[in-house]
Amino acid sequence: MIDDYLQIEKNLRDAPKPTRLVTTQLLISAVAGFFIFSAFCVLRCRFPNIYMARMNYLGVSNRKFMPPVLSTKSLFGWLATVWRITEADILEYAGLDAFVFLGFFKMSIKLLSVCWLFSVLIISPIRYYFTGDYDQSDGDDSSDPKDPSEATDYHTYLWLYVIFTYVFTFITEYFLMQQTRKVIQYRQNILGNQNSITDRTIRLSGIPPELRNERALRESIESLGIGKVAKIVICREWKKLDLLFKQRNHIIRKLEIFWARYIGTTKNPTFNIRPFVESSYPLTPECPRYRDEEEGSDSTHAGTTSDADTSDYEYGSNSVVEYQASPTETNPFGTSFGSAVYKKRPQIKLGFLGICGKSVDAIDYYTQQLNVIDEEIMVARQRHYPATPTAFITMDSVATAQMVAQAVLDPRVSFLITRTAPAPKDIIWENVTLPRKDRVLKIYYITILTGIMGVAFIFPVGYLATLLNLKTISKFWPDLGELLEKHEWAQKFVTELLPVYLFTLLNFVIPYLYVWLSSRQGFVSHGEEELSVVSKNFFYVFVNLFLVFTMAGTASNYWGYLSDSKKLALQLATSLRGLSSFYVDTILLQGLALMPLKLLITGHVLRFMFIRANCKTPRDFKELYRPPVFNFGLHLPHPILILIITLLYSVMSTKILSSGLAYFVIGYFVYKYLLIYACIHPQHSTGQVMPIIFRRIVLGLLLFQLTVAGSLALNNAYLLAMFLIPLPFLTILYLWNFERNYLPLSFFIALRAINKDTQVDTDPQSSAGVRATHPLTNGVSYSSLRSSTIDERREYNQTYEYPYLVQSLEGPWLAVDGEHVVMATKDGTVRKRFTFEEF
């Protein structure tokens, strides 16, 4: 062991000395965070339709399902309202997935608060008494003897490390299991009381050719005696329809642009898509509103005016009618406007790139193309398409669907594999309709590409870590090293602050690449895609931005230690000791500055800055005001890594415990606001991200125990290190217990949890029928059990039919009139109730 230690010392670069810039970083982060937070408070009042976009998304008809309205008159009055939002409110307004995500932050706050109290009141005072350092890494390294034989005097205080490694491990496991049980309990209660089509549907894959028709498949399933089949939708290779609708959407966009140009956006306010009122809240009646669910109302003709009144707006009409309205006269769409004026119909040239050739009426030209493509679609819908081995089967009850989803239907391998179905709007039909071999090929080659990229990122991350050390900088960039030696503050910035900012930049940029890769992997639903992004991004931040970065930060030959498990604990402990100040700076920057920055939803605001000027049609504005989508794959992995890093240092550094606690306190409040008021998460909420959180935290516990053992070995406290040997085995047993007993409840609904007396309400907006409280609720006050849940409201009137087979062939949008979309059709103009469709 001593030889290993000496070898590590030989290969160590000069470890970065504990920084004196922690105060500077704290000041920079706090000042930046304060200004960002102040800017958000001002902008929220000025632009409520951007920063409270989800309120508009829910719409007027969903007022009773909305969170408390935030005042736009007070800069800071909204803080108390958000603070008072309870867990039951989160479930009611944002769904189960948001509850799990925010529950992870709340659990981390409880866990780190207890650890912080032990550290402040017991560990640090005793360590200060024996070593003169409040944290193990404080001051110079005089408290850590370079000669292991000199470490004997430190055994007294090192007993604390053994004791509190056990204590912190058991505390973490207690809070983690408590949160897991809570999530499972709420999950079973909520999903067991739901009766949406998603809860009654399974996805069946591996269907043999002889069963790829509805009659044979129905008879095969019902013959098993499990239950009755309500409906079967066999997925087919509808790629031809996909291509036709892509062409149709392109034509619709072109047609809407020329209609907007013809009708105008200033002279005639009827056809001007009016943004949400940005100076007051609640919304005024004329503002467009996004709805959480299909309303089921049919399109109706807008008025009873004569042909002369409406001919100017007919589909493809080439007539221009002079129309002069009085100030009080109403148009065919129910809104008043001033005076219409003569306007020349737009023309296009049919030659090369539209710059030469014959000039034709643009509206007539694209209307004719639209009519042709619609006829092709009608013909294509009648064709026969080869069946794929995938089908969506809706059973007669939730209980039947759950039994089928958990059953093994066929004795052959890879035949008749059952899974719970994603929500209809969550399905990526483009992937569902792919032949099986094409989808499997996409999954494999994206997985291989992801692994190659993970290895490739090791090199830039390793070189980034060289900035932590002046000696390495001088080796690679002699001139820069010489300059930094002459200027102490420049040296401190480059070796201590600059790596923090570059590290944070990598954390921000690379995850989006994994989001794009997952979108090309052939997943059947957006929910599966999102869970895959969580796993990919955590793998990246953990391996590349933590493990490799930590090793490369102090060791010149870290490849050898990554491949030698015998030396891994020693190297990890040594590296973490040298990088403690770096992680303090990083967590402070992430928590105090970048967390408030998330409130500004910068990406969404940039859309208004750079895209709004290019919005030409009502549909463009509708998409512009669409609330940003909250992707757990982008937001969850890094907080898990922060918790792991904080746990690794929990017995060694009170500063990191304090920084981590502040990070999660601020993060909980920020994400609560985003999920309740600003962002949407359109996927069907199932809480399946909880197993991912559980497994990653257990991995962090194992590393924590390994790190403490390595730290004890570096101090020649081999006997104390041996006392930690049982702890990893207990942790693995803890994980095994979760996998065996808790994991099934994270994916399926227990049959006893299904409320047979749940009222099947045909209108989820109605609250007249109060749901019965299920015995398993155990007195939990959950408001969604008294009415429809967010998923039931969102999935009302949805089916598993392939959208392009049943979707109405609507005309171009001319305007958004109140809560209705004004569209042009072959029969004139119609008004249809406005709905929000994310996918």
C-alpha cells in the first residue's frame, strides 16, 4: 500500500492549492444571481405571457385547474405564492413527473441539511482541534502528511470518517427510500384512479405474421382468458402518407404566407394575429389561448353573411371585393374592424427560384396544389399497407390492461412482448410505422455512436483539466505559462476560475447533442426518448465531467489509475482532495448564478428576439407563444451529479456541503416556478424517472465509501479503512431490495390499487362526479383524486388511430379570433375552437 501511495505521489502534478478565490467566486456568483433574479422579476411583470406562458396554455376553460394567479403589479409578491404551492398542488397542476423531479430536490435538501448539521457541529470542530483546519483541504496540506508513517497521530480524528461514512450512508438510504415509497404510493393512487385511454391500452410487439390482422389478434388475446379487447390498432408501414402530409404542410405554410400578405396585418385587425396582452393579467378575451385538451367541438361556419360579403376570403378566390364597414359593424367572424381597403393579390413567378417565368396568382396557385395533394391523400388512405409487428390494444378496463402488460403471452422468445402504452399524443408515429429491422438498426447504430462520442469526449475534457495546473500550462503553452507566473491574479483566474466556466459551458452544450441523438434512435414515444436522454447525459457528466476530469486534474498518468481498480480508491481520494476548491466554485456558480438564469428561459426569449420579426402568419405567432417544453433529460442529470459530489466530500468539506445545500434550495424554488407557471411537460406522467434517480444515488454512495477508504489509506489508517468493507455490500443489498420489491411498482399499477368504483366521467372538465377515495390513499390529501387528473384532461377524446388516417384536411389559417382559429376552406371561411397541439 505504501508503494502504491508513493507511486501516486510520483505521478501527481502539483495539485492546485486550496483556493483563496472561493470568496471571489461567491461574490461574483451572488452578484450575478441577484441581478439576474431582479431582471426576471421586472420582465415577469412586463411580459407575463412569456414568463407565465403555461397559464395561457391552459386557457380560460381550465381556470379551475390553474395554479394561483401571480400578480404582475408586485416585483416580489409572487415569491410567497410559489412558496405556498404544496405537493398536492404540484400533482394537480403539473403532474406526477414534476412531483418526482421536485421531490428529488426536496429529498436532497433534507438529506444535506442533516449532513450539514453533523458536519458543522461535530466533524469540523473535532477536525479543527486535531489539525488546525476546519475542512480537510483547507490551508496548505500540512495536515496531510506526505510520509504515510507520520499519520499515526491522526487516527483519533479519522475515526470520525468511519463513523460518519456509516451515518451519512444510512441517512441517504433512509431519505431515498422514504422518497421512493412516497412516489410509489402517489403513483399507485393516481394511476389506479385514472381511467384514461392510455391506462387501458398496451403496446404489443413481436406479433407473428399470422396474427397481423385485427380479428386473429383479438381472438388470440381473448382466448387467453385475461379479459376483453375493446379496440385494436395494428401499426402499418404508412410512410407514403407521412411523405404526403409533409408536402401538404409545406403547401399550407406557403398559402398562409400569401393569405397574410394579401389580407394584411395592420389595416385589418381581424386577420392580424394578436399576441397575448403583455401589459396585464389575467388575459383579455381577445387574446389567443392554448388548451390542454381537444375540445371535441366541430368547425362551424362563421356567419350568415351573403356571398358578396365572404367571397373575398374564399379558398382561392381571385376576386377582390371592396368592403367598407362602419365602426360598429361586425365582420363574418364576430369581431369588429374598421375599413378594409383594396389590395392587389400576391403574384409569384413559376420559373427558376421564382425570379423568372410566368406570373400567376399565388393564392390560386397554392390552393390548386393543396387541392391536388388532398385528393392524393384521400386515395392513399384507401390503400393497403403492410402490417408491422406492433399494435396498440385497448382493453375494456385498466385492470385488464395491467394484467396483460405484466403477462408473458408466448412461449417463444421475442414474440408477443407486452408493454404499457404511451399516450396517443406521445407516440412518435414516424418510428412506429418503420419496419422492425429499420428501427432496430437505428437503435443499434445510435447506441454505438453514443459510446464512441463518450470515449471521444475524454480527450478534450482531459486537456481542459490541464488548466488547473500552472506546471502543465507551462509545458503545453510556455509563453502563457511565463506570462501567468508574472501576474498572480491572471494565474489565479486561469487555473482556478476559467476551468469552472469552461466546465459549466460543456455541461450546457453537450447535453443538447445527446437530445438530438436520442431523437434519431427510433424510440416509439417521446417519454422513452426522454428517459434515454437522462441516462445518456448522466453517463456523460459522470464519466467525462467528473471521473475523467477529477483524475486528469491532478494525475499525469490517469489512464493507468482508471484501469487499475487497486489504485482507483487512492487516486480518487487524492484527486478529490486537490480539487475541493474547484468543486466549491463550480457548485456556487451553478447554484447562485445559473439557477436564477433558468428563470429567464433564455432560449424561449431568444425566439422572440430573432424569430418574431419573421413571423408572417397566425400559425407562426401561435408557435411563437407556445410554452417551452421541460425536458428532464436536460435538467435532471446535473443535479444528480451535484448531489453525488456533495456526498463524496460530506465528511471532508463543510464548504461543499454548504454550497450543495444552497444549490438544491435555490433549484427547488426555481424549478417549482418553471414547472407550474412557465413550462409544459406534455408526456403522460408515469414517474418512471424515479428508478434512474435511485440507481445513480446508490452509485454515488459506493463512490463515497470508496473515496473515504482511499483517504484513510493515504493517512496510513489501514485498519480504519477495513472497517468500511461491509458498507459497500450493505449498499448493494439495499439496491437489490429496491430492484426486487420496488421496481415493479414503478412500472405497473398493482391490481389492488385500481379503484373499481372510479366513476367513468365522459367529460373530464366536469367536477360533479367526485371520485371515491381509495383505501390505499392512507389519508393522503390529494386534490386530483376529487376530480380528473391532468393526464385525463389532456387525453380526453384521444384515440390510437394513426393521425394521418383520420386527421381532417383543414385549410390555411387566416386569423386567430378570440378562442377560435379562422380558416379558409373550399366552402368559405370557418371558425374552429383553438386547441394547443405540441406534437
